[in-house]
Amino acid sequence: MEIQISKIQKEQAWELRHEVMWPNEDFNYIKLKDDASGIHLGLFKDNILISIVTLFIDKEEAQFRKFATLISEQGKGYGSRLLESVFEEAKKHDVKRIWCNARKNKSHFYRKFGLQETDRSFMKNGEAYVIMEKFL
């Protein structure tokens, strides 16, 4: 089994986003207005894209968004490997703070990587989110 993490095109990210995150929504729903300026990373297992994330950098801060792994591949450590690559990429750009809008039911996953819950939370499409951050 060969694992490779590399930058991908936004269109590749869109396909997996739609399949994993919002399969019942129109395809355009998963596109972000800032996708053209994002750094899209993908984890390939035997040349098949199975996990994606997009990093948006703004000076010394970065947000990662639309982190998704094929359901059949979840719980196997691939997302963890991809998230480590996100932090490495952020450090290359001299990012001091990285953050995300985490689904509350997934916050335990992000805590394993040193992200801390802030006091900011919100609801979207019936899903509870909390903003989590880490200082690099």
C-alpha cells in the first residue's frame, strides 16, 4: 500500500467534499468563494484520493476547512496524517495561529493535535460547531 500526500486541484477537492460532506446538496453547495486562493491537499492511497482538506492563509493566521475522508477509509489514521501535513504547510508560510470550525461531535479528534476549543460556537444546517485553534 502506497500513501502519498500532495497538493491537488480545487476540482478534485470538490468531488470528495460533495461525496462525503454534503451528498444530498446541489454540487455547487460545496464550493467556497475563496477556493481559488486556497491550498488544497489530498491524501492518496494506492493513487486513489481518499482524504482532502483546504488551507486558507491570511498573513500569520490560517484556517483549514472542508476536511473530509471517504467514509470507508475513516478511522484508519489517514485523516490524522493529512492534518499533520496541514500544520507542516502552515509552518512553511510562517503561520502563528491555525484554526477551524469543528463539528462539536468531532472536537475530540482535533484535541489530539493540540487544538483547543474557544468560547465561540454556532449552528449550521442543524449541526453544532465550535471554533478550535492552535498556536504554532
